[in-house]
Amino acid sequence: MSQSFEGRKVVVVGGSSGIGLKTAEDVIKSGGSAVIIGRPGRKLDDAVAGLSRSGTAWSVAADLTDWDQVVEAQKQLVDSHADATLLVNSAGLVRLKTFLDHEVSDYDSYHDLNRATFFLTQTVVRGMVAGGRGGAIVNVGAMWAYQALAATPSSAFSMAKAGLHALTHNLAIELASAGIRVNAVAPAVTDTPHFDWIPADQREATLQQLAGLHPLGRVGTPQDLAAAIIFLLSPASNWTTGAILNVDGGVMAGRN
């Protein structure tokens, strides 16, 4: 595996922390390079500095809910990273609210993110097609797109992730002739900064409580998801496209 990404570049949308950052680390450790797209600020700068200690990494700073910044990110990808043959869409947010408590701004925050993901993917795919080397895309979906949990009310989040699952299937068909594979992973509760909305003094206890929903008895880690994403990006899965892999501690098989 150490040479499996030699000479290949991955674009990670939402790669400044959590699952995306861990995936970028693993690609770099396996001989590749990484472009991290994330919100401007120290978090992005620190992520790229850390990655650069092991290999080659670049940043593209953009607030994905700001369309003007998304357009600027597209330009940077075209100008400097059209040679990327790997893409991971891991940008996300979690705001647990009941359906009746949702406001327009809550709804828009999810779907602005999906809009950015759609068109950034389009930009990267244009480069893949023009380069003629094929490619691999992995989207980070969610278990909630399949199944609702009373403990985690998330109607707008689930709707957005279901759209990402649908995009995975559609792109798998459309891009197959160009040698571009498109798959997704669907995690259940995973210990990432998406759960930083939990007060710090309650975070561990809350995650432990949620762990009981998973047959394997724990919440996921960024490494759990990155391992699956790396497989789907790698030549080891070169006859797999259109798959949505449940990496969920067994939730979709049945819950405790």
C-alpha cells in the first residue's frame, strides 16, 4: 500500500479536520499529494502545515456557503490542480434540530454546501476527463440518509446527505466511460469536529451514550472512515463504482 498513490493528487473538500484530513494524511503517506479545500483561517493553515511535514500539500481557502469564494476555489483548481485524479467530498456540518425548529438559514446551510460540492466536483472531473487518466471519487454520505434516529433529529441534514448518495449513483453511471469511479461511505456517529456543538464538558458522555446505538459498541473514528475511503480510492477497488459502503458500526444491520 505504501506506493499505491505514488504520483497521484487528491483534492479533499472539507479536509482541514476529521475524516477528510485523515484521508489526506493517508494518501500522502502512501506516496501521493493533497489539496485541502477548507474555510479560511488557522485551522486550514495548520492542517496543511502538518501534512507538508510528510509530503506535498496545498490549501485552497473557501467558505463553501459563500458562492463567490466557491467560484474562486474553482479557478484555483483549474489553474493549479487540474492534474488531480482523486477527489474526496467530506465537507459537512451537523446541527441537530427537530423539524419544527428548523429555520430557512439552517436548511440553506446544508444545501449551499451541496451546491458547492456539486460544482467543485464538476471542476475536478473536467480535469480528470481532459487528462485521460481516469480517476476515483469518494463522497462522505451518512447513515441518516437511510434511517432516522429519534435521538438525533436531523431532517435537513438527512435530506442533504440523501442527495449526495443520489449524486454518487448518477455520476458512477455518467463517468464510467471516462474511467472515473464514484463511490461513497455512509458513517453513523463518528467522533469528529462535526460534534463540537456538544458542550466540552458533556462531549465524552454524550458520545458514550450514542455508542450504545451501534452493535459494535462504540462510535466511529476518522481512521475508521479514512481506511474505507482509501480502499475506494485505490486500485484495490478498481471494479467498484456506484457503491455506498456502510461504515457504521453495524447500525444498518440492526441496532442494540
